[in-house]
Amino acid sequence: MAVEREIDSLKGIGEKTKQVFLKAGIATLEDLLAYYPRDYEAYEPVREIASLREGEIAAVRAVVTAPLSGRYIRGLNLTSGICRDHSGELMLTWFNMPYLKNSIRSGVSFIFRGRIKRKGQRLLMEQPAVFHEEQYNALEKELRPVYTLVKGLTNTMVSKAVKQALAIRDLRREYLPEAIRRRYGLCEYNFAIEQIHFPENREALQIARNRLVFDEFFFFLLQLRKLKQTREKASSVFHMHRAECTGRVIEGLPYRLTGAQQKVWSTLERELAGETVMVRLIQGDVGSGKTIVSILALLMTAENGFQGALMVPTEVLARQHYQAVMELLEQNHLPYQAALLTGSMTAREKRLAGERIRSGEANIIVGTHALIQENVEYQNLALVITDEQHRFGVRQREALSQKGQMPHTIVMSATPIPRTLAVILYGDLDISVINELPANRLPIKNCVVNTGYRKTAYKFIADQVSKGHQAYVICPMVEESEAIEAENVIEYAQTLQEALPPSVIVEYLHGKMKSKEKNEIMERFLRNEIQVLVSTTVIEVGVNVPNATVMMVENSERFGLAQLHQLRGRVGRGDAQSYCIFVHTMDGKQIKERLDILNQSNDGFEIANRDLKLRGPGDLFGVRQSGMMDFTLADIYADANLLQQANEAVSELMETDRMLTEEAHQDLRRRFELLQQKQSGQLNL
């Protein structure tokens, strides 16, 4: 099949360009066609400069008043100038595009299109695209795909490659049964693939997206049902008794467990000592105390002579949990051994940890996805715990479980998902909820403000730092270019450093940094060697810094409420009063209404329910909950109706043809097996 051909089978893609596509995870034409746009640009009518507002993307027809100038800032070539129309003037800046000084002549009318920012009292358009009148007229009202890019890859390169691939591909046989497509009004697969990349209009895009989102949910849920079939009422080979040590540990804690924690621990204790394999989700709001409950389960497993493993999404968090386990073991004079395993450890450190795990010397193992590497062997793994489930796919969770003889499984999540959706998304798990916060936690004080509040916010941060506290400032990842995305965080950090007293150390963190760099920055922040951390959402699932009391989120309207709530959960973890400042750059009744939900409540599940009702289904161009549940296109909030439809379809299919052996389901079975093989291949880390 044409789609199985490698990416360099396309014209214009040689070895060098192939390597760039491989960096983006695109090896074959099938990978390319599944590399869906992250957004679409609609070329809107030209506006007057006086009507522009910070934060929006707009186009203006204007004349550059004088020749463009160039200068170097931190190794970047900055080209800038001023343009004017009859209503006002606008600053223009470009990074690393010095040739524009020759092509954009003063006194000539051009159309400039880009995102509007504010610099002091003036508006600025950064990195605008430049068009002649006839060029722009041809583009108006088109929906043009915008792809996620890596260094060396441009939007034009991806678009051209996708067009070629669509032209030469073999049409795929439709694998969804016709009865399902008819019932839920789903379009044919080949039409969906064409329209998701190059939509004729917004209606065609919505139709295409609905089909592909349905597919994502459908196969995810089908995989869960198959998983559940293999586990249903499976007998446990790990016979445990209630552990005497856990009672002593609970008594020795410097705080009392909440009623919700005690209830969940009683459930875990009973099920670990039961006859069948436990498969349970612990869902609890940020800071509700899920970790101590999971450590108690690990201690009970160790006292019974077995091994337990805790897998977390970041190295810094793994080290912090490992330290917490070590302290509990020492304080309570417990004879059990803990081991840490992360990707950045040296080969020798990994080998020594691996030997302790293989021999059974280490009873409690804490680590990142390094725990599921092929060369990691366990002696008697009886309990598997994954923290922040949405950061690990179902296959990764299953890969860790397969390291033992069907061990007990606990999945922990602070992602605030309404219960109606959680029951579907965690279909193979029983659900426990920790719905109380520790008694000593002060509620976070929130405020929703516009950009006019920035200077006041900076003064407030300086005041908190003077009292010995720390702060986070979050910038959204919205730029098309890696370089500009990183530059935004770097530039913001430098602006903030200038606004704060010289004694305040400001550092930055973004997703394109190497793991080692990120870990070093987070460790320094944890030790209060850095007082203010400017970051992208890479810290969303971060480290526990009780000393951090301020969370300031820029462009907060670009985030989903559940994600904002999780970001807010990075503060309020100590005894001091904590604060969250949500800065919005775009005005509007709906934006204010959404953000005010955060102002009114610190309850993640209440926020999730209200966000779901406010946004409603089919919010195609709304805010995505970044990274949620490993989906590419699907969003569990905006697409809740499609999730429920896919769940209905899978339930009926399982009742009528559980093994997918009927003739009408052969194409579906082949597609499902192909996806499973591909996912398994991705786990050979």
C-alpha cells in the first residue's frame, strides 16, 4: 500500500529532510496523513490599526513609514519598523529575516498579518506575514492547516508533503461498520482524512473531525474492554495479609489522614488482601493526599514479601517520591529497601538498581517510564501504581503490569474529570475518590485580571519573594515556531528580571530543553536558588514546592479550565497563604465567564462539570486540554458527546461480537490489530 511507503518516497524529500520528518515522528506516508493540523488559519478581512487589541491575530493594510532597521539581540537578528494607516501606527518586528529590509520598501502599501502584542504603551505585531493586495485577496476565507513543527520543519514543507501523499495514496477500505456510521452520522474515512488537512469550509472540517475523534475514542474504549476481559475476576497469586507497619506509619505522620483518605486506604487494604486482582483508580483533586495512600499500599506489599512499583511522569517527581519513601522507612525503622530508576541515571547506576530489582533486594521501586524498559526485570512484582494516568497511555500502564504475574494495579489522577466521563474513560478500573483537602490547607486566593494589572502583579511577586516565598509564571505554548516559542519564555523571563529587584533570581523552563537541563532547573527551584520560574505548561505535572505561593498565568484564556486548575495546584502546598493570578489578553463576555469559574471555586471536579456545561459539544476552535489521555484530536470536554456515542457503539459491539469474528467486522478487527501492533512497537523504548 502507498501509505506504508517511507516519507522519502515523496518528491523533494531527501535524506536530510527525511531526518527532520523523523524528528516529528513521521516515518511513513501513513504517519504523515495521521499528523493532523493543530489549528487552521482563516484569512480574515483587513482591519484598521486603531481597532486592534492585544492577543488577537489580525491583518492590516498599511505603509511602512521609513526603511526597516536591523540589530542583534542575544544572537538573534531583529528587523523592525513602523507601519501606518489613516487610523494609527503599529510597530513591526521579525526574528532572523534581515532580507525583508530589501523587499519591504517605505511608502509602498502591504498587508501585514500576525499576532498583536503590547510593548509599553504601543501595540506590536511580531513575525507578521507580508502580502501584496492580490495575494491576500486570493487567500481570504480559506482554511489553511497549521502543523506542530520541530526544528528544521516548516509549515509549507508539511503541507506540500501531505498534498503529495493524498494524491498518490490508495483509498483505505472503510473499517467502521456501516450501521455504526449511519447511526452516528459519521462520514467516510477517506473523506475525513482529506478534509482534516485541507477543508473546503468549516462545516466540512467539523464533519471530518467528528469522524476522526469518534475513531480515537472508539479504538481507545475497545482496547479498554479487551483489557477488562482479561482481568475480570482474575484470581490473585499474591496472597497478602493486613500490614502491621502501615498502622504505625499512619500514627507517626505529622498530620491526620482525612476521612476520604482513610476510606480509600481501607478499600485498598481490603482489596490487596483479597482473592481477586485489584484494578483501581484513585481520583483526587490536586493536593488531596493521594501519594501517602499509595505509599501505604507499597509498604503493605513490602511487608508481605513482594515488590511494588510507582511510575511517575517526571524525573524530579520520581526523586521527590523516592525521598518521601526513604524518609518514612528511616523514621519508622522499617527493614524494606527502596530503589530509584530514571532515564538520566548513569549506566552504572541503572545497572546497580536493576540488579537490586531483579534479586528482590529492592521491595519498593520508584521511577519514570524507565521502569518499563525491556531489560528491567522484577522478582515478584505484586503492585503497580501509575501516577497522573493521562500522561501514560493505556499500553504503557499495561506494559508495567506485564512485568509481573498480573499484579494489583492502582492508577492515580488529579485530572478533574466529571464522574460520568470518568466511568467511560477508566472503563477497566474501579473508582475511588479522595474529595477532601487536608485540614491545614488554606484555600488559594484567585484573581482574574487584564494586562493592565501586570505591573501590580510584578510588585506583588517581589513582595512575596521578600517574605522568603517563590513564584511561578506560566506562558502558553501557542507559537508555530519552536524558536519563537522558546524565545517568548526567554524574553518574558528577561523582562521580568528587569522589573524585579536584582536580588530576585528569575529562570525559565520550556519543553524544548533537554531533560537534564529541566531537571537541574527544577532542583534549583526546589532548593530556593531560583525565586521566580517562568515556564510553559511543562511544570503542570511537576514537583512539590511548598514554598511557592504565587502562580501567575499569562494568556489564561488559551488554556482549558481543568489545565488551569492543575497549574494552580502547583501552589498552596505549604502553610502560607497562596495566590493565583489569571491574566487574560483578550476581552469578551464568554472568556470572562469561563475564567470566573476559577475565581469562584477551588474544587477541580466542580470546575470540570461547569466547564463541560459552558463549552458544550463541538467546540472545534475552543481551548484544548493539553495532553489529556493521549488523544491526538479528541478532547474529553469539548467532545463529550462523541465519547458517549463511541462508548455506546463499543458496548453494543461487545455484546453482539466480542471477538470481532463476524464477516462485517473483519476490516475493523484488522484495523484494531494494526493499531495495537503500532502502539506495542512504540513501547520498545
